[in-house]
Amino acid sequence: MSNGVPEIEDAKCLFIFGYNAADSHPIVARRIIKAKEKGAKIIVTDPRRTEAARIADLWLPIKNGTNMALVNAFANVLITEDLFDKDYVAKYTEGFDAYKEIVLRYTPEHAEAITGVPAADIRKAMRIYAGSPTSFILWGMGVTQYGQAVDVVKGLSGLALMTGNFGKPSVGCGPVRGQNNVQGTCDVGCLPNVYPGYQSVTDDKVREKFEKAWGVPLSPKAGVTMTMVPHLAQEGKIKAFYVFGEDPVQSDPDAGHMRHTLDHLDLVVVQDIFFNKTSMHAHVVLPATAWGEHEGVYSTCDRGFQHFNKAVEPKGDVKPDWEIISLVATRMGYPMHYDNTEEIWNEMIALCPKYAGATYEMLDKYGSIQWPCPTVGHPGTPYLFSGNKFNTPSTKGNLFAAEWRPPKELPDEEYPLVLSTVREVSHYSVRTMTGNCAGLQSVADEPGYIQMSVADAEAMDLEENELVWISSRRGKVMARIMPSERINKGTVYMTYHWWVGSCNELTIDNLDPVSKTPEYKFCAAKVEKVADQAWAEQYVKDEYARLRARMGCQTAAPAAAAEAAANAN
Amino acid sequence: MAKKVLTVCPYCGAGCRLYLLVEDGKVVGAEGAPGRTNEGTLCLKGRYGWDYLNDTQRLTKRLTQPLLRDKSGELAGVSWDEAIGFVADRLTAIKKKHGPDAILCTGSARGPGNEANYVMQKFTRAVIGTNNIDHCARV
Amino acid sequence: MNNFLIANPDRCIGCHTCEIACVLAHAAEDALVSGAIDQHFTPRLRVIKTATVSAPVQCRQCEDAPCANVCPTKAIVNKDNTIQVVPEACIGCKSCLMACPFGVMDIVPQLLGNYTLKQTALKIQDDEGGRSKDKFVALKCDLCIGRKEGPACAGVCPTEAFTPVLGKTMSASVANKRKARVAELSGLSLNQ
């Protein structure tokens, strides 16, 4: 995020796009509520009437899969209604002419035909956004999990550039990161193109620095992304997959293809805290300590380093992740030894000018330090791009537009619905942690849920909590129907935490060409009524028991499932 | 009297600071701590998301020892030495036969922390010799 | 007047944290560690979401409580400015369920610690044979009576959506409103 979470509540306009904070980040949603109470105008673009849409001044119920068309139309309005900041655009941006040429084709009326959002509301949204002294854009997976995602990210950032909404408090762009340390994992270089501190692997000077520090020659060629593994394995290019703290069989699209991939690799190493679905395909499983059993530093979604402590001793013959990896490295002939996490941290910040001042001592002093933090004693940087200097060779912000591309798999006669995956507020990611917590399990449990519009549910004669089959060209699973007045007709939404109602058996492996993020938000699906509900209930029970037994859990699952179904709404 | 341990929530990216309440070496509760982003508040996951540490086996079970697939194809418990040796030998062999770019390692965007991820990318780059390091940022 | 809690739908984000807090406030202290929460999971307030509103619905502690007025065994009483169920007197007749206009009464098995109480005489007789029947009782929000920190739901809400309304301060607040309106009247020019 260019700006911090606390700044959200002081923005005069919040422009929320494909982001449902109430379910994914309740404590960020809290800032949205505060902003509203402080008088901010709130504009929400989302096909669902989310909690934020419910309290918004303007809700734009967009048709799934049409983001780019709407964002181009926003830019169109900024130009044609002369709402943009000409002085800012001249001084701090580049690419205006090419940008203008594309977006001028996306009149609000043209966009209305594609997106379903009334042209008048598109204009109104931009008048509010451009007219506010501070406008903060927040987006989530509703932008990034499409086959056309990076283009939309650039398009939204362009709106902030066009209106001078960078380089000061309570403005900018907030792609609110989902997992607790997804920001940190990027920060420390678990990306195929950058070393820690976002230093390019193809930059000779940078590479020489790391070669010197690590004492070995390093590859000058950027690596491949994890989502490419199924494709590259098929081509015989990837032979070994070391999976650390992830469960791709549960979290990645088209689970059937992922299982097939894993079963045909020469080596699958799983390093985790729980036995998960991916472990079933592993050659070797390495047990690690969990949150609560070790210390370290996490990064918040707004670039804040925060130290976390160990609370209890781990049980069993487990080791901290860094120690396991060091042991493998040493055995492979590269001696790697650390006494503690602070030693590792110090090695890293010494290699990253952006993080240099964020020592454990300073983290302890300040509680949270948002990078950049170049020197010891520096309190961190709440917002980026001060002086409107951007991370480009010219330091100018790039204005960018692209033609809208529809999603890959459109609904048809056989699969007439759109399936999009979303989040459950009481569960997290692949659910190995929250699914083992009693209170959270009580709120929502297997087999999981499928949200459907009241109109679609009535047309299919489906009642709340009824079990249904959901299928796509890739698989078929069972889940409970949750009819809701907040859901748009023609689209169904499944949360991705469940084992029985596992929506990634159905999702499509269509990747954005740049980010390689899968199109989790759009594939064609169908829903079928199950006449014999007693049979269906038994099927769910048996299937769940079978999956748990395969993972070594022979005990009966707690009887929370039925209750959770009754509680959910 | 419970001991309070200051930590950071392991769930979403909001980065809420919280206290784990520890009694007799066991976590018994959580409460909000003053943090930059959360200001003492917590949602349900932060407040009630710690009892998995007790290996409740509500969903699945904690891993408590290294496992290696035996001749019958079942995962069976082995020593750390054996497990580490197996991983090192197989990775070395695959690297030798197919080159370092035939191996892909992941970081973990969840509980392990920045230090463990730093070590993983260093391992991938310096020991395996590839930039094929990624994590679940896209999922 | 009775005390009650009111939740502001403009603040509620529908996260259900209050429901878990409610259950834990009425369970054994170690209910999460022991797993006993499974048997106790009947929150006395429920988060309801319609197209335009999200809010927990819970007992308003009515002055003329219909649940109490229809109870044939006088098992619902007005105590310390709240409406309370006396489980020992409840026969599980469901009259209160029918009478409550807010739909916030439940009938649930009565628990003692982590155990479900059984009836001494009434047995279930069916294909599976005869067995003791659970004792069922009415369950409603008790405003966490006796809990020194006050109602648990309000204490955990991340958006501070709950406002506790105390009967005694409410009378004063109403009186203040009257005064304020009178003051406005004095500013009116009746000749206009």
C-alpha cells in the first residue's frame, strides 16, 4: 500500500474496488466505518452488496469480469469532464497521449453496455473522487484475481495519478494484502525476479553485492512463478517442488490438475505445521514450529515490520523453519548456521538499504516500522512517493490503459453460472489453523457454502442450507446453499477454505500474463439440486471422514458442522 | 496468573498486535494490544484463533516428526538426519541431472516470518542456484 | 426502566465476533481449551444480514415482557433491571418463543458445566429404544448479569457497534431532549 491503514479513516473519499474488507480484514473495515463517521464519501465497486457497499454513498454493482472497461470509463470522465489535475499530470506523469487515445473510446455509455453500471453513476463516481481533497483507493482480490489483473491495477493507479492523489497522507492506492505476511514474503525476496528489498536479480551491481555476501555466483536469469508449476511440469521443465508453509492442492486453481502434477514430479518436499492435502503427494514431510512457538518479524499490508514473540514450547520433534532449511543447505555442501532470528534479520537488513534501520531494537522501540527505513533511529515511512517521485527511471508515474479483455471461460448452456471464489470471515486461507480452532469452527464448518442470489435460488427451488452439487468442466463438489439478497443474479460465490466443498476443484487455471495470478474470480459453473437430502448429508459426513482419515485423523470430527450451518446467514 | 506475551496476529495482513495469555506453558486466551493498525481491537480470528496450538485435531493433525515415504508408499516417521539427508541427496541429484532451474521452492506468506523466508530464498539462490522462488501471493 | 444493548447497523460489519464472545461468557472458563464450546454454541444474539442491514439481534429487555407474561410457570422474571430466565422453573413449553416479537428466545438443552442435564422421569421411546430425555429450557440474553466487565458482546466488537442503554440514565436523557426542544421553541418567532 502506498499509504498506511490508519490513514484510511482521514481520507475524504474512499474508492473501494473489488475489496470486501469486512470479511477479509475486519480491522481494516473498522477504519472504513470510522472514515464514514468522519464524513468521508464512500464509493464501492463490487458485484456483491458488501458491508462497505451497504454504507456507501455510491455503489456501482459491476458485472463480474468487466473491471478494465469500467476503469477506462473512469479515466474517460476525468478527461472529458476536465476533472483531472493538469498541472500534476504535466509535472509528475508520462504517457498521457497514449492513455487518452485508449480511454476516450470508453465513454460511460459504452462502459455501461459492458459493465452494467449506469453511465450517470460512472460520471458521478469520478466527480466525487476527483472533487475530494484526499481520495484513497482500496482494492483487493476482486481486481487481482482475473486473467486481466495487472492492467486494471495500473488503470486504478492511473486514476490516482490523474488527480494528484499521491505523496501525502490519506491518498494513494491500497492493494490490501490478504495473508498476514504476504507483504513480508515479498519484502524478503521470495519472488522470482527480486532479491530482498526489491532489488532486481538481473541488475549486475545488485547481483554482485549478493554474490559477495553469500559467497557464491548467482543466476542472472529471473525465475518462474509457482502458478506456472503445473504447466512447466507438463513440459518436463520442473522436476522438484519444495513446498514450504503452503497447501497448493487446496489453494491453487484446478486441484485435479495440481494433484496430477505433484504425482508426476521427481521430488515433492512439504514443510509445514499441519498435515494438509499437499502432504498426501509428498515424498518427504518436514515438521516445523508454528506461530506461537517461534519468534520473528512479520510485515503488515502497509509495509510495517513488527516483531512477534514466542509464547509456548513446541510439542513433538519439530524445528523452526529457518533451522530446517539451514540443515538442508549445510548437507548440500553450503554451510549455513544461525543462532537465532535476529542474526538472520541483521544479515538481511544489511543487504537492503530500504530496511537498514529496522533493527530488533528499533522495532521494539517503535512497535511498527513502515519501510523505507534507511537509518537506525528513522521512524519509518507512513506513505510513499513523497515529492511525487515514483520508482521509474524517469521518476515519473506511468499513465496506462489497456483494452478490456473478457474472462476466459464464459457461461454457456451447459454451465450457465459464473463462479467466483471469496472469503469467509471466520476462516483463513487453507484453514489448517482456523479449522482447528473451536470458536471459529463453530461459526462456519464443512462442507462449506455457496452464495446465490435469492432469485436464482427460488428459480431452482433451493432453500437455505440445502446441499447442492456444484460443477465445472474440471470437477464437482457439494456445498450448502446460502441464498442472499446481497448477491447478483447469475453468479455464485464459494469460499475457498473447505475440504468437501472445495471450490478449487472447479476453478480455472487461466493466469494474468504478467502477474501469473489465476482467474479465481471467474469460471463457468452449474448448480444441481440433490433430491435426497438425507443421502447428501451422509455423503458430506462420509467424504469429510474419508479425507480426514487419509490425513491420519481417525477421531470423529466435532459435531459443530450442523450447528454452524444453522448459524450461518 | 497468566503471563502475557506480545505478538502479532497470524491471520490477515492488517497486522494486529495482541497478547497471548499463557498459563503453565499453554495458551489460554488472547487479547488486543495497542498496535499501530489495530489500536487494541481484534476480530474473531485474532481473538479466538489460537487453540490450534493445542493440536485439537478438529480438522487435521499437527506434524510432530519428519515423515518419509517408505517402500510400500506410506509416509512413515524417520529421524531428522534421515529426512534432511534424503532432501539434500535428491535435490543434489536433480540439480545435477536437470540443472538448478528444474527445482522450484516456495516461501510461506503465513506463520513462519520474514527470517525463515529470507533463509528460504537464500537457499534457493545460493545453494540450488536458481531464482525459482515464489510464494502464494497470487492465490 | 430496564437496561438493554442496542447495536448500530452503520457500524456492524457482520463479523460474528460477538456471537463467540456470548457463548464463551456463558460457558466454563476453559471452554476453548477443553473444546466444550461445541456443546455450548447457542449464542444469545445473532448477526442478521439483509440486503441493506447487518446487525446483531438480541433481547430488548422489554418493560412489559411478553415472554414473561405468557410463561405459565413464571420462569421469566425482572431482576436487576433485566429480564432473566429461571431455568429451574422452565418447562420448555415454548410459549415465550411464540410471544417474543424479536425472535430472540431459544429453547435449548440445559447444561451444567460441560454436561447436558437429563430429565428424571420423561423418557424418549422410539425405534432406538427408551432413553432419558435432555432437559430443555428457554435461553435468552441475560445482559451478562453478574459479569463485572459488562456484556461480553459489546466488549469484543471491533467496530464498537454496541451502545449499552441504562434504564436510569435513559430517563435523564429523555428529559434532556425535552429541555433541548423547548429551548428551540423559545427561538421561534411566532409572527413570521
